[in-house]
Amino acid sequence: SQTIHQWPATLVQPVGSPLSLECTVEGTSNPNLYWYRQAAGRGLQLLFYSVGIGQISSEVPQNLSASRPQDRQFILSSKKLLLSDSGFYLCAWSLRGTYEQYFGPGTRLTVT
Amino acid sequence: GQQVMQIPQYQHVQEGEDFTTYCNSSTTLSNIQWYKQRPGGHPVFLIQLVKSGEVKKQKRLTFQFGEAKKNSSLHITATQTTDVGTYFCAGVWGTYKYIFGTGTRLKVLA
């Protein structure tokens, strides 16, 4: 069966510091991968999606970037965090050619 | 830009009462999905609707996709305390263009 991992579970970072969140999927090949952000009490905002290694599509302009160095690894990064980057970051995957998404446990980021 | 509005934002019901949440999109969708997020948890996929006018049932849950593929609803019959959570619709347009609704937070009073 497929499993999706995200770490860390929680993170507190000062403004201006860098960020690296990692997501890995097990039990499937060539998945579509997604990064979302959820502000407290709000809906999900799609940040990036990837249909293959090195292929990243950005949905929202911001100071975040994403990379997919391996087939089942998706990384969300920032060089300098802003207060507005606080939120719940969720990674998700779907089978190639399908739209049903399966979410990881998420990372709660607080920028102070 | 494209938007998906979801109403109501909150709903408190007595256990055993019915519950309905509605999604309305500003654009025609290729498909729509529904997710449930428990407090402190991550969204969990419930169902996907693809065809115009489609109706699907999962036990006490009934999902509908409008004829114009711009609106959808989720109806829960005889709510239980295990139904507590936030229900999100997610509209898909284009290729992997997801727009999540604002969510409806359901509280069930025992």
C-alpha cells in the first residue's frame, strides 16, 4: 500500500531564516506530487505541483520554491521566511492521470 | 480568478439531524472532489464526481454534481458524532488545477 511521509511535524522558525520541508511517497511510482498551504481555519491553497522529476509548476507567486530531485521526493524551500509564511503545509500525491489526492500528515510552521 | 465558494461556513447540529453543505464554482469544472478533515488532522479523500448530474452515495453520505458542473453538494443523513470535522470540496479545472472551497465546519452535539 502507498504511504506518504512529511517532516518535521512542527517547526518554529525566525523571520528571515531558510526553510526546507520534505515529503516522500512509498509504494507507488511516477506519482503527481503537490504542496498546499492551509492558513488557520481556512481552506487549502495549491502552491506547487509536479508531474515528474525536475518538473515543477507554480500556482501562486511567493518567496517559496519547490524541487523534485527524485521520483517520490518533493521538497518545499524558502531562502528567507516571512511572518505570512506561517501555516499548515500539506504534501499530497495522486496516481498519474487521476485527480484523487492523498495527503500527508502535514507540517505546522510558525514564523516568529 | 477562479473561485469556489462553500456554504455554510459553520453548522452545528444535534446528533441524528441531517446536514448539507454546498459548493459553487465561478467556472465549469472537469470534476469535483470532497474531502474531510478532522480537527488537527489532514484532509482525507471521500469521493470524486465527474459526470454532469452525477449522484453518488456512501452509506449516510450523498454527493451530487450539478448539471452545469459548477456546483455540488454533500448531504449527511442522521449525523453521528464521528461526522465531526471540516468538509471541503475541491474543484478541478484544466490540468491539475485544483481550487479548494472554504470548507464547512460541522459540529455534532450529542
